[in-house]
Amino acid sequence: MSTFLVCNASLSPSLGLTSSHGHNSSMIQEIVRNTVKFPPSIWGDQFLTYHEPKKDLIIEKQHVEEVEEMRKKLLNTAFSEPKQHAKLIQLIDSVQRLGISYHFEQEIEEALQHVYATHGDQWIGRDNLKSTCLWFRILRQQGFNVSSGIFKNHMDDNGKFKEHLSDDVQGMLGLYEAAYMSVEGETELDDALEFTKTHLVQLAKDPSQNDSLRTEIQQALNRPLRKRSPRLEALHYIPKYQQEESRDETLLNLAKLDYNMLQSIHKREISEICKWWKDLDFSNKLPHVRDRLVEIYFWVLGVYFEPHHSRSRMFLAKTSMWLVVLDDTYDNYGTYEELEIFTEAVQRWSLSCLDSLPEYMKLIYQELINLYHEMEESVEKEGKSYQLLYAREMVKEGCRNLLMEAKWLKEGYIPTLQEHMSVSCVTSGYAVMIANSYVGRGNMVTEESFKWVAKFPPLVNATCLILRLMDDIAGHEEEQERDHVVSSVECYRNETGASKDDAIKFLSKQVEDAWKVINKECLRPTEIPMSLTVPPLNLTRVSDILYKTHDAYNHAGEELISYIKSLLVHPLV
């Protein structure tokens, strides 16, 4: 059994914060600030303007008709004879990977409920490795806890996967993808991952294999489907699907139309957000803050891209940028005395606190309150103003923990790894983002949803832990070149005497174990509605994109730049 780090974070009372009485005297003294100037945004004003495309009623009518046609096809296939269910699973896989499953959530749920009720753990195609793996992955993705024991059918008497399976390349790819749906204790899937990785690495280097297959294998090895952002997977899969002989032309046309229609919505959103940010003029007023607005919108687009989430997505994008403002103020500019005053003001959450704040903090504080107040007014008529109460409490908790990190830095304190994680999982900001992603959503969100996030249950804990550890592994060396609170890498090394490489190996294992927790928490029955498990899962997928090889958030490389341009600049032809 692995040792899994737990954040142990939850909403707690104020940390005995001081009042503002020391502010004036501190301002008389010369203030030495721990400030690093970050590189400016690479995007300039590229997304500031947006030109609304003319409505094409013919295309819109075609879009509606194709959605209806696909709805009928899904249900007709689902409730036909069981031998057609293998085709149904393939169809659902294509619909999901093409990025259009949000049109068919009810139909897919009904279809898979029927498949599960019909077959249980005994899939009709269990002798076919590719079919079995696809069935297993699709059912697990939908939250059905089908047994991994079905893979024993492809193992020998010694409990090893049969070597001849390596001749079935598509079956091996399917088994590799299925293995990433594992939870702790599923040794068959652990063995499957080791087995398939070994053979797929060899196949990817084999010049006798055709180029498209080798590329597919390399892409899978780089990032399995479980860790891929749905919107980026649509971008990747649409041209691949177009080359398949068995493609459904209606489905392909719908995917292309839908991709471009959504991109137009996203272009409008980022234009509005860029105008909001430019009007604040932070590059001049608060130059210590990283201008990563476009990267933040990319992050949020990874959480949910669907059109009916537009209002919530705009709120999440702005408040997530404010998490950056807060982080850079605590981490890269404010003195400890100023941060004490600011943290106390956040706990009070009242504009009456403005006069007690240093001048540069007034803008930060006022806009923080404005963002939540504006959203509160928006949802009040829907009877959902309570959502902002819970969301604000998460921000207060975040600031208290940011102050704790500032205290550690001031005192030169190196906490244990567990102590560090109990604070830094909170300051990662993911719990706040999860709570904020629920604001303004449909009726499936209740007060219990926000109480669930605030308790840092296993799903939230694992999501925060993965971001924190991947961020630390990718960026700890750069951070330690200046005065910065120690990362999990330094904490583990100080606690155990491990080398840097061994520390990274240990923490990377923690990341993989946390993915198994996420998989388990997304299986039925879930503590919250299934749809609310999606934002934590998708946030974790963005972590993998931004921090797998380096800190792409702060230093966007070719891959991230290409992703952003594909999502927000170039339409699909």
C-alpha cells in the first residue's frame, strides 16, 4: 500500500491576525521588498478586439439537425440487440473525443445505463482485447465501477499478460489507456500499464511501423486519454477521425461546426476579459503582478468549454486571475506587516477596511470585493446568493494560508512535508477555483456542494496535491534563486536527507497515486452529482499540460502557444 499525502485543509478560524495599528509607523521606515519582475505577457493586445461574425442561419439549422440525428442514433443503437453494443461503445467514444458529448449527456447516460444493466462485468467482446479495453474505459469514465478482473482473461497461469498480445497494437493501445482508469489495489491494471508501456515504447521506435501509428503511440505515451483536456482532445481527434474509413460523416461535420461555433464564443469572452484587465492598468499600477491573463483563460477553458457555462466561466477566469494577484502580492511584493493587515481586511470583507490598507493594496482589495459582489447580484434573482458566501470563505482561507507561508519565509522555517502540504495545497488555489466553478451553475449545485469542497474531501485533496507537487517539481529551482518559501522538494530533502532526484521520484509517485484517488472518487456512488466531479478532474488535466516538463504557465513554450492559438485564433477548416 502506498503512502499518500493528505492536505488536511479545511476552513478554520482566523490565525490570530494583528490589527492595523502598526501600519503608519512601518511606512515611515524604508521598505525592502522581495520582488522579482516577471517577463511581460507574450500576447500583447492580440485578444483585445473581437469581431462578431455574421449569423449564418443555414449553418445553424444544419447544426441543430445534426444534433437531433445523432441523438436518435445513440438511443436506437443503445436499445437494439446486445450484439450492437460494441458499435455503441465505439460511437460514444468518438462523440466524447470529438468534443460534442455535452449535446448528448442524457442520451449517453441512458445508453450506458442500459449497457451496464445488460452486461454487468461480463462484456460480450471479452475475448477481443481492443473491444474489452474500450468498454472498460468508457464505462469507468462514466462512473460505472466495472471490474478490472475481466483482464485476467488475457493473462497466463502465472498472472502475466500473454506475450502474443504485443502483436495486437490497437489492443495494446487500448489496454494502455484502460490502465489509467485504475484505483489503488488493482494489480491487473498496474501490470497492464507496465506491460503495455514496455512494448509501446519499442513500437514507437520501430521503423517498420507506419508513421501515423508511431505518432499515435508517441502521443499516447506522452499523455494518455485520461489526462487529456477535452477541448484539446477534440482539436487533436477531429483530423484523425476524418482519416478513418469507418467515420460517420454527420458526426464529423457536427464536430467541425461545433468547434468553430464554440471558438467564436470563447473569442468574445477573452476579448471582454482582456478589456477588463486593461482598464485596471495593473501593468503600470502593480507591476509586480504576472500578466498571464491569456494563460489563465486557457486554464479555465480546460475546466469547462461548453456554451451554457459562459457566465460561470467569465467569473472563474476573473477570480482565478485574482488568485494570481494575491499570490504575487504575498509572495513577491508585500512585507509581512502589510500582509497581516491585508489578511485581516479580507477576513472582515468590508470596504470599510480600505483606509487601513497601504495604497497599492486598496485596488487589489476593492476589485476582489467587486468581483464577488457583481456575481452575487447576478445570481441573487435565482436564489443563489448563498453561493458567494461559501466562495468568499474559501478566499479567506486561502489568504490565511498565504500569510502562513509568508511567516515561514520571514522566520526561515522549513516545515515537514506533511505540514507544508497542509498549507500549500490550500495556497495552490485549486479548492477556490473548484468552488468558484460551481457559482452560477444549474440546480445540481446546492449548499452541500460548497460544504463538500470546503472539507477538502479526497477528490479536492488529490486535485490540489497534484498541482502543488507538479508545480514544485517544475519550478522549485527557479523559485529558490530568490527569497521564496521552500517547496515540497526542499521539505522532503530536509526531512529525509534525500537527493534532489530521489525527492522528485518520490513526489512524482505521489502524483500518480493521487490520480488513482481521483479515479476512485469519480466512481459511483459519488458524494456530489457526477457533473460536479468534472471541474476537479479537468483542473488536474490542465496541471499535467502546464507542469509536466517545465513551468509552462510562467514560461509558455511552443506547445502551449500552439494550443492557445488553435483554441482562440485559428478556426478548423
